[in-house]
Amino acid sequence: MATNMENITQLREMTGAGMMDCKKALEEADSDFEKAITILRKKGAATAAKRSERDAKEGIIVSYIHNGRIGALLELNCETDFVALNEDFKALAAELVMHVAAAAPEYVSPDDVPADIVNKERELEETKLVEAGKSAEVIEKILDGKIAKYYSQVCLLKQPFVKNPDITIEDMLNEKTAAIGEKLAVRRFARYELGK
């Protein structure tokens, strides 16, 4: 099926991917937008994985204040100062800091969660499952899911994006990494809430 320019442009606006990438994804997906978006996401994850070894030492620090009651700061890094000045990069940073204010993550990634906290969470969930009479094999499988769910609540990268819960922050960064062409990484953030 032929892919027309209007569809390519629409997919580019939806994903931020390059025109040729959108054209190839639409051709591969036989003009199905949902399939094309999935193809672009997979490509973005692969591109992000290739770039993961690079240093991201440039970037910006952005802030967000919500009604004078909640505030957040976030440092988003990239590889070059050229990208740090890019409007798409700045828009991504603004979206991420707003998400931090709204979703209140505690850590950037699962690697940042102290082992004793993960172990405590695991023990609590295991106790509940034992009390519910679950077998040892079943408990182990369920625990992995419970810990993944815990990470999706407390780790920024694993949280569903507040404006689009169908994607995680990690997916969003992978897509932007592919679109911008540089490694992007959230280095740190801080969140403040009045009275807490």
C-alpha cells in the first residue's frame, strides 16, 4: 500500500521521529498507525541501547512550580551543548519536570533504589503471599511482578507518563533519543511540596 505524505507528516507529528523513519515504519506496518508507532518505539529502544555507553555531560536544569504548593527541579543530560539548546530537548525537559511534580517519584531508576528497601518490600509481599497460602514456585513468580510494580510507583523511568499512561518515561526518553540522535538521560531531580 502506498504511503502518502500526509500520513508520514501525521506520524512524524505524533512521534517526533524523522520523515524517512516514519515512511519506512508506515510501509512496514501497511499504513497502520498503531503498528507504525510500535515499530518506531522498538527502533527508538534499539537506538537508545546503542547510545547507552556514550557520555551525556551537557544538558539543562529545569524547574516547575504548581500553584505555589509543589515545585520540582530536574537535570536532563545530552551529549552536546548543541542539543541542549534545541527546542525539542527543552520541551522534553519541561514535560519531565512537570511529571516529577505530578507523580512524585522517589528515585530515577531501579538501580538507584537501595537494596535494603527492595528487600524489605520483597519480604512484606512474600509474607502476604505465604499467609494467602501460595506455593513457593508461585510466590517467586508473583514477587517479580510485585517488585516491578513497586518500581513503576517509585522510579521515574518506570512510571507511566502522566499525560499519556500508555508509555513510560523510559519509553519517552528512548523515542526522543532516536529522534534527536543523542543519548539523553535524567541525572537527578528534586521535588518539594508545601508542608512536607
